[in-house]
Amino acid sequence: MSKAKVKVKVKTNKGAAKRFKKTGSGGYKHRQAHRSHILTKKTSKRIRQLRSMKNVHDSDVDAIKQMLPNGL
């Protein structure tokens, strides 16, 4: 029998897939930290500003693209 060459599947990092979403322009967005607990000492202004999603910094985009090869 001859050995058939098998193409290795590229796997998505599931932890990164849950944390980052692709934007329409090709960048990535993420949820901000410090919003899950101990909210009593944080001002309402601070909590309100933490609601929004932020864009991933340009220096981190290449690492995220490597973790999300299928463009999730």
C-alpha cells in the first residue's frame, strides 16, 4: 500500500474565538476587563465606559490572526 499524503487541518484556538470578534474592516474587537465583579467601588461613569467593545491594538493583531486562522 502506498502512503497517501494527508493535509493537516488548521485548528482554531477556542479560547481566542470566545474573546475576539472580527470587524467589518478586518480588525478585531474585544470586551474590556474589570467589569465582572467588585463593581461597588467603581464609579458609574467608569462602569458605563467599560461596557463598550474596544479594538485590539495593532501590535497584537498578528498573534490573533494566527490563533483564528479561519477568520472567526
